[in-house]
Amino acid sequence: MQYTDIGIDLGTASVLVYIRGKGVVLKEPSVVASDRDTGKIKAIGEDARLMLGRTPGNIVAVRPLRQGVISDYTTTEKMMKYFIQKALGRRTYRKPRIAVCVPSGVTEVEKKAVEDATYQAGAREVFIIEEPIAAAIGAGIDIAKPCGNMIVDIGGGTTDIAVISLGGTVASTSIKVAGDDFDNAIVRYMRTHYNLLIGDRTAEDVKIKIGCAFKRPEEEYMDVRGRDLVRGLPVVIRISSEETRKALEDTTSQIVDAIHSVLEITPPELAADIGERGIVLTGGGSLLRGLEDLISEKMGINTMTAEDPMTAVAIGTGKYVEYLAGYRED
């Protein structure tokens, strides 16, 4: 009897859905826009993201997940139901088996909330998997071997760092500093240095286009539009990639410190393996230019980014269901 197996990467910034045999079929921002007066949902996903910061008083666009955990239960449940139906199409009658990944530092209560929301969204069976393990599987690492692999998964709301050996986590930490904090750091920098107020979406554009964590050989520039806090009028200011490096310095160094703290508690044999094999970065936040150079320089360990860092966790989550269900292809 063939069941549908789904892996869901329930992220603070985006939700990815993986279906067995098809790969990642859906990637949408985890944003929901609803009418404050009636409580009705107006839009979910990309349509809702376009409304962020641009809605009239009665419509609110929110992210139901904060720092990797559910902050608005009902909205998360509706959002998951919508994404599962969209990924499967309407023709399915049998309930799917679903694996959902959560940050490694979540409490039992938070895990239970994710599990309940997934059952409510229509799952027959739910598996909860920790993000670094899913990321390692998705990055193509054979986690069953007795050797140390260090994975750093930088998402939207949390950064998960773990040393994995023999299919389990040996040492790990999860910090609430990630991609969203990069955006906030750029917003703060523009306000402090230019008296310019910019929105989160503009900050994200700056991060993607010219953001960097390590000094670049040649500088890049970008025009940023926002509101002058002194005159209250819209203005355009040109900033350089070097300025983004300064703006992001505090945030990136917190990630580097967290990697260091995990290495400090790693058993010596596994630490030696990591020194040899390197550190693997996954998650959307790892796409920040120069981040792997910064970690390599500070740690003295070769650092590389997974082939497709954005989808690694979703692919790993989906493969984990196959693995649990005995579909593992040798």
C-alpha cells in the first residue's frame, strides 16, 4: 500500500515541502495575512509576503513562527493545511505521513505544539526531526558512520549548530540569531548612521544584493530608499558592501562564537574529524557572502556551504521519513 510521505521544513522565514519521489515541490514564505475584524485569512505565502509593511489598518500580515517556534498556533495550523493541500493537489484521499523539523533547542511543549498542528493539518502519522540532522542528511552527509561531522544551519530565526556522529547529535547548540537578525542589523545601521528608516523587505534586499560578512576585494554599491527621520520625507542613500559588513559584524560574530562553544565541548576524536572534514553550512542565512571565509579564518577549519543550502533541511526531512518507513535504498 503506497502512502504519501511528506517532509516539511517549517521555518521562521519560509516553509518548504518535500514529497517522496518528487523532491521539493513547494517553497513559500511563512507569512499569513488576515482581516483583523473578521479573523478571515486573506492570503498565505508569497501573496501575503508582498503585503508585509503595506497593509491597511484592518489587515495584518504576520509570521506565525518566531525564532523557529510556533507563536500563533491557529494561524500556523491553517498555514500548514494550506501548504500541504497545495503541495499534494486536491486528488489525495489518504492521509500522508509527515516529518517536520524543529530547531535543536526546542522544549517538549514546543515540539508537542508542532506535532498537534501537523495532525490538525491532516497527517496520519507525524515524525519530529531535529534541524541539524535533517540538514546533514539533505547536504548529502552519511550520518550513520562513526565519524564527526559539524553542521551549521542558519535559518531565518535560529542558527542550529551540531556535531553529528552515528546518526545522533553529540554536541549542539541553538541560538536565536540568524537571517532575520542580519536584516534587523541593517535596519539599525541605516537608522544610526543615516537617520534613514527602512523596512524589513528593503533590508533583506540590501543583504541579498550587497551584504557580506568578510572584506571583499572590490566594493559594491546600492541605492537604498527609505524615510528620512529628521525631515520625514522619502530619500535615496547609496551604501557600500563594506558598510554592510560593519553593520553585520556583531551578528556574524555571535554565530562564530556559538560554533566555537560547540567545538569546545566536542570529544577530541570527533574534533579531529571535523578539523579534517571541515564545517558544512546550510540554510538560507549561509548564502550571506563571505560567511564561510569568516568562519574559516576565525576557526582555522575549512568551511563550505552545502550544494543547495535553502532546500537541504526539507530534503533531509523527507529522506528521514523514507528512512524511518523502511524505504531506505541501499
